[in-house]
Amino acid sequence: MALIKEALKQLFRRPATLKYPYEKLNPPEDFRGRPVWNMKKCIGCGLCFKVCPSGAIEMIGKGLEAEINHYVDRCMFCGQCAETCPKNAIRMSEEYELAEFDRSKMLHKYKRDT
């Protein structure tokens, strides 16, 4: 009898899940999504490249001519690069839908505007 009572109670209750991808929750305040570089602030020091534990950051050149390649498929979103950047040129975005079928779409290139 208790089973029927519980089934009837749950029958008229709203679902606990969202209808993803039509309904989405906002990420929490300290969410670490994909790192994003602001090349206007970047001085090309290479600290982000050196501290990345998974090797997801490739730096081509040095100083103000530096170009940065970020491989999302290698990144573990630890935020180490954003923490060590002396100029706060890297921020962790709220972007979390990063899956792709093509690996070439998981490479983000950052160059300084000339």
C-alpha cells in the first residue's frame, strides 16, 4: 500500500531534471571553463606555457610577437595558467559545451592585432 501511495505522490510532482539543451543552468560563480587570452594585456612572458601540467598551451615566439595556441582537447581546466599570469591576460570563461567531432575545431589560436 505504501508503494502505491508513493507512486501517486511522485506522479504529480515536477521532474527534477532539465530538458537539456533547451533548458540550461547558469554555471556556478567560480566555474572554470575554457581559458581565454586577452592579447592586448599579454606580454608574452611564457609563464602560462611553462605551468600548464597537460601541455595544452603552445607558445610560438616571445614577447609582444608571441602567438598562443590552446588545445582544448588536452586542457584539464585547472586554471593554473590564469592564476600565474602576471598581467591577468587569461580568464577562465563560463563556456562548457566544448565537445567537437573534428579535433581541428578544438584548437584556439591567439595573435596580437597589428
